[in-house]
Amino acid sequence: MPDVGVYVNDDHVQHLLARLAEAEETVRAIRHGEVDALVVNGPQGEQIYTLKGADHAYQVMVEEMEEGAVTLGNDGTILYCNPRFAEILCLPDSRLLAAPIRNFIPPDSRPAFDALFARGSRERAHGEIEFYTSDGARVPVSIALGALPDSEVAATCLVATDLTRRKRAEEAVRQLNEELESKVAARTAELQAMVKELEVFTTMVSHDLRIPLTVIHGHAGLLREKCQALPQHPDFMPHLEAIDRAVKRFDLMISDLVDAARLERNLYQLRLQEIDLNAFLRGLLEHGAMMLSPELLRLDLPDALPAVRADTDRLEQIIMNLLSNALKYSEPDHPVAVAVYRQDDRAVLSVTDQGIGIHPNDLPFIFDRFYRANGKRKAEGIGLGLYITRLLVEAHGERIWVESRPGEGSIFSFTLPLVVKQ
């Protein structure tokens, strides 16, 4: 067999040597991190991956961004990571590059990552997983994945946001909420116990105070009968009448205290029913004539008004409170007007007096508990009448208000729901 010779001229040799030197220099630069590329040992030997298509500004942005950025091969190998990603895992770049990313994911997070990684190679995907740090600690992260465009190899881009601070803040908020709920529950229990004690106390006070009042009232009546039976009885009648008035006033104060306590604890159960307001008012003023001085009352009622829905007993209490209040602060010969008119789906009932009026400074507080207005208004009662009236109106889901000027009288008004037939 004849010898076969290969003849290479000097120019060709020089060209091959130059290309070999260039390749060696490229590999050296890659190994020393002087270019954006990575040498990965695989089944087919060493493979070189380079990051192309990114200009310098983009590379600087990725290197400096606050989120971790990773480029993954189609098998999950880390081809590139920025300093922030290495910082999140507390590992140097040399430990991360060319390593499978699953090595840094806890086993219980790997199924979620695998699903996100598979979807991220086709479309954008995001979710939450955990990474291992160098000391074995777990770092919660939010990751977003998507295919890397214009890449020379199949690659997926992963951006990781450290959620440690957020998770700590959420845990702190959760603990604060639990502590707050515990405190609220404890405080609620304390308040419920106090309310129960107050209810028992109110009942006892009402019962225990009324017993001596009943005794006083009975003996005052007995003395009145004895005095009237004497041929020449001493003139004790004014004193006995004063005792009787004081007993009634004290009894009314006790009733106000009990009513206020029950209304504040929502212990009143309203029995709502349809009421013909015109007939109700006429009947109320008729059977309450002895208390209300009917000659001083003026009614202004519409000819036809749909029925209202209210509790009969509580409505009577509201109206009697307003009428007695109006008469209390009016001159003896000045009448009090009661008017009813319709306003949309509500009936408005107003009580107008020609009394001394209310100072503007007192108006915002006139329905407050124990409020005693300044000025020339008579200081009677303990300041619960209008407060109870407001609570009774609000128990019906309605509102009450007052309009007044000093020296020009006052108008107290409240609403009631009309019963409109369909």
C-alpha cells in the first residue's frame, strides 16, 4: 500500500495555531469569569454557554437589581446567577454555577418548583417556594419564570424575591392580632360580667328603694285620712302633699334609672304593631289629661295618614316624655302643639313649645345621659328623660332631633316608619 502523505503549508499551520491560541484564550477567559459564559460538563463533554443579546446596560441592571436573577438550562442547571441570588442563598457564585437548582430547594418545595419550571418553559409562571441557605435555613421566596428569548440554548429565566421580611411582618401581625383578639375576648368577658352585675344591682336598687317609698306613701295617705277625720285638724295637708309629690318624683327617678340601664343593654324587646297614629294620639291625650293639662295642648293632625309601625307602650312613653318636657319649660299659660306630617316613607311627630328655648351650646348634648343644660332651664330630674326618649326612638330604628333658639321655644321631632300597603 503506498504511503499517503499530508502536506500542510506554513500559512495553514500558522492559521491553525492562531485559532488554537484564540480558543485557549477564550476558555481561559471563561474559566476566570472574564466573559459572560459558562462551561458545563455533560454527557457530550464540556459545553460552553454564553449570554448573548444583552447589551452592557442590561447586564449592569441584572447585576445590581434587588431580586435574584437566574438562568436555568432545560434540565434545571444554573447557567447564570446575579450577586443577589447568591446573597439570598448565602453561597458564593462558584457553588451555584453549573449546579442543579433543585439541590438548593427543600424536598417539600420541589414538587411546586417542578410544576412552575415546566410551565415557565412555555409561558410565564409565578408562585412561592423555599430555598436552602448555606447553613440549612429555609428562605421563603416568590419566583417568576419565563423562557429566555433569543437564547442560543433552551433556557429559562427565574427571578426570585426574598419574602423573609414580609413573612416576618405577617407573622408579627398575626401574633398581634391573636393577642388583640385574646385581649378583646377577655375584656368582653369582663364587660359582660360587669353588665350582669349592673343588671342585678339595678334590679335590687329598684326593688329595695321602692319598698320604703311605698311605706312612706302609705303612711302619708293614712295621716291624710286621720287629719281629715278630726273636727279641728291641724293644717298638715300642704306638708302631706309635698311628701306625696316627693315620693312620686323619687319613684320616677328610679324608673328612669332602670329604663336607661335596660335600654343600654338592649334588654327591651319591642312588640311592633300597626298603629293608627291619629287615633292613638287622641286617646293618649284623653286618658292622660290629668297629667298633661289638656287645655294647654293643641293637636294638628292630617286627615289621612297611613298607619305606623311601633311598640304601643314605648311610643306612649316617648310622647309623654316630650309633652311633659315641653310643659315643664313653658310658661303656665302658653300652649304646646303636637303635629304630625308625612315625609316620604316616614311619619314625623313634633312637639312645639313656646318656652325659654335651649342655648346653642347645649343643643348638641341635649339628648346625652345625665346632661343638665345651663341657663334658666329648670333643673328638675336627673337628666335621663330625653336620653331615654332618644334610646327608645333609636330602638325603633328611627331618629330624633331638636330645633330651638333662646327665648323662642323648642321643637322636638322624631320619625316613625309608615306601613305602606302594596
